[in-house]
Amino acid sequence: MATLAELCIAAVAEAFRTDRELVGTGIGPVPRLGVGLAKLTHSPGLMMTDGEAFLVEQPVPLGPRGYDDRKPAGYLPFSRFFDSAVWSGRRHAMVTPTQVDRFGQTNLSALGGTHAQPKTQMLGARGFPGNGIYHANSMFIPAHGPRVFVAGEVDRVSSPGYNPARRIAGGNYSAIDLKRIVTNLCVMDFGGPDHAVRVVSLHPGVNFAEVDAATGFPLIDAVAGETALPTEEQLAIIASLDPHGIRHTVLAENPPAIRSAS
Amino acid sequence: MSTLDKRMSPAEIVGQLRSGMTIGIGGWGPRRKPMALVREILRSDLEDLTIVSYGGPDVGMLCAAGKVKKLVFAFVSLDAIPLEPWFRKAREAGAIEVLELDEGMFQWGLKAAAFQLPFLPTRVGLGTDLVELGGLKTVQSPYDDGEVMVAMPALKLDAALIHVQRCDHRGNVQALGPDTYYDEWFAKAATQCFVSAEELVPAMEDAYPEDARANLFERCFVTGVTEAKGGAHPTSLPPDYGWDMGWFKKYAAAAKDPGDWASVAAQFVGASEAEYLASVGGMEAVGALPLPVF
């Protein structure tokens, strides 16, 4: 039987469905497996790297492997990443920010305190500001809760969202394109009025009230049904891309896709 | 006539630097960092530095040692240990000033400096906290579109430090490996660029003419060169050696216990490069560090 992590991977793959040729970047095991699954099934135009500098047509499996096992088909080092992928808009990335707010603004920089002295220093903005203003982005949140989906604004805005108060006259925000948020409870999008966040599918056994209670901002109930279970074909591809079973360590206690009636 | 002999010792290179300077450090996180030169700074009495870096242990160590007045960064990370522990301590103590940038804005600022421009326009930063917190200004297109963009200021460097595989006495460098990050632009953004190399040869055209395409930037951008075997350790230098995960773990643990740099600096810096290299097992051990896979 499929696990919840595998159901999330299939949902990620759906978020990456595209007819375009663009770089698909999934940071972390579930997003990366989801991009690979999309590429190998419905979205062959997706381009992936080996995590270092080369483009590969066969997604690189997770975990230990021989350094030269990957077969480069193209070249996309950091030194040309902004020219080729980010600033040209030819990319869709899925990341796991520390905080997300109702505008889709995210925080990877710091929590609490002041800019001069944060209470908790995190990574820094990384490429989030450029990703957000230039290409499509999605998120994977493995532990859906109000500390991630915060009530007000995120503590530091590392990537832009749909907040009208943060837009300046004459600025070009037309490429801001937030696609999906896949969590351990549901799939959400930004399809509500003024890009408000909606719940579009619930994972089997989850109800809207539970998601609502675990979210710091108001949600729109646009649930069309249950998040689809992965097919046998999808599960086989996922297993081939994750030979060491790293996906089983992503969600606490690695629960099954369908909640047991306890 | 100049001999173009740019050879210097690491101590002579650091002797060219001054307290208060803005110093760019090549590499990316735990990769291709000019750590031998960073260690030489740590052995010096330089202070009040503004460090410009895609940060890894270079930033953490310089922060821990109190060398940093201001940091220009987009991230500081050891990759497999995502949060650089000593950088984190410095930030949470309010010990350093920062200019936090996006990774792409950062290289854009280096390019502005390289091209001797005051700024380059970009959309990056719009809608985020970076613009206001960084004191960045906007600029309006003078053409019909009238678009308002962020004016990314030039990141002018007094000096850049870079580590490569090969260099000759005149500063002809060869950087191998699948990715050289933005080292080229650090070199071009700097008034002076100092290069350490695993192997220093008298004449590149005699030693490695077949690899001339690995010449990352022209020798006119190079002020001084020095040989430093294992000079990127504990960071990686593909394809020669990977990063030293065991070293990173000890270094990260030391940020918690004892948590005091002065009592562990000798272990992570060494009194000399020779002593440092010996302490990590020599080139035999460094050369055997596996390349990370992702």
C-alpha cells in the first residue's frame, strides 16, 4: 500500500505537469522525486540537473551512488543558472520555506528579533527573491501547522507573493506565479479572489476543518475531492528513483496514504 | 620590464590586505573555497573586514574569529549541515552588520563592479524585505516602458581570493571541475585578485596547453599567486577532492561545545599551512575525500 509520502510525491508530480520545456527543481526528497516522476510520465519537457552542474535526461536517483553514474546530456552550472533558468523564466521550483503567509510570501532568512540581531538566523534569502519574481514556484510542507502557515506576514519576506502592500508603482510583478502547496494534509493553490489560498484536495481521511485549524490564515474550501492515490506505475517509478528509501524518512512515522480508522 | 612573476607566499598575500578592506571570497558554500588564504587571514591581525561571499566555512570561521565587521551574503551554509553554526552564533549575538542579497543579485553586483558601473538594474528584490533592509534604491527605465527596477549597486572589492587547480607564475589560471561558480566575477570586481593553486607551474603553455579552455579569467586580473596544496580543504575541489564531512561535524559540534572559538581555533586553523595539512592527514587523506553526490 502506498505511503502518504508517495501520495505527496504524486501530488508534486501533478503540480509540475507542463507542456513546456523548462527546468524543474525540487529541493528535498519529496519535491525532487515528484519532479522526476512528472518528467518520466506526463511532462517530458521538464529538464533536471544532477544537483551539481549537469542536465540529465534520466533523473538521478536519491542517495549514495557512484559519482559518475549520472549521464550528462547538458550543462547548467551555477555560473549560468540565472541567465539560463531563473531570469529567463524557464524554471519551476518547489521548496520548503520555514514560513509562508496568506500572500504566498515566504521566509528562509531569519525568525524573530531584529534584522541586526535575529532570534534565529536561518540560511539567508538564497535565490528565493529572484525565483519568486521570475518564474513559477510551488511549496512542499511536510508538517502542516500554524507555525509554518503564519497568521500575519512572515517574519522576513525572502520571496515575493501577492501582497498589494509590497508592490511599488511601475514595478513588474507579472511573472509571480505561485502554483501549488503540497502538505502532509492537503493540496492548496492560490486560485481564490486576489490569489487567496484555497484547499483543492484533501488527502484521504483528512477533513477541511482539520486543515483550517492547522493554518494561521483563512482558507477557501474549494475541495474537489481526495488527493489521488499513486498508481502502481507511479509507485514503481518512485521506487526506482529512490532505491535507498529516503522517502520513508520524510514524514514522521511514515504513515500510509489512507489514514487508518483509529 | 616587468618579469610578470607574481609569485608570493600566503603571508605576503595577506600582507597586502589591510584592516577595513572589502574582501571577496570565491567558491560557493562548502565548495572551492580559498581556505588556505582564509586560514592565513585568521593567523593575521587583520580586522574590521567587509566579507563578500557565497558563504561557507570561510564566513563562519572569519565571523567566529571576530574578523568581520560586515557580511555581504545570500546564504551561509555547509550544505550537508544546512545552517553554518558559527555564522549563526555571530548573527544571533548581533555581532556583525549584514547586507543580505539574493544569489542572482549578488553576482549582478559583482558584474556591475567588473564593468565599472555604479549599478545594474534588476527586478530581483521587488516585493521582498531585501530592498528596504539593504537600503537599496530603485531606478526607472528612461524608455517608453517606464519600468521601475531595483538598482543593484556594484559590489566593488578591494581584494578577491580564489582557489584553482593550476596557475603559472604570470597568473594564467586553470580551474577544472564541473562548476566554477562566480569566481570569474570576483576576480574582475576586485582591485587586486590573489589566487592560490594546487599546482604552481612556471609556464602554463608548457605544462597544460591542452586545457587552455579551463582558463577562467585572464592574467591581467591576477595580482599574486601562490601554491597551496589542499588549499580548499575542508571544502571540495572537484574533481580532485570532496569536502571533509568529518571535519565539518567537528567544527559544527565545537560551536555548541565549547562554543568558544579561541579555544578551538588552533585545531581548525593551525599555526601554519604545513601544520594544518599534516593535522588533517596530509594530501594523501585530502585527495581521498570522496566527491559528494547530490
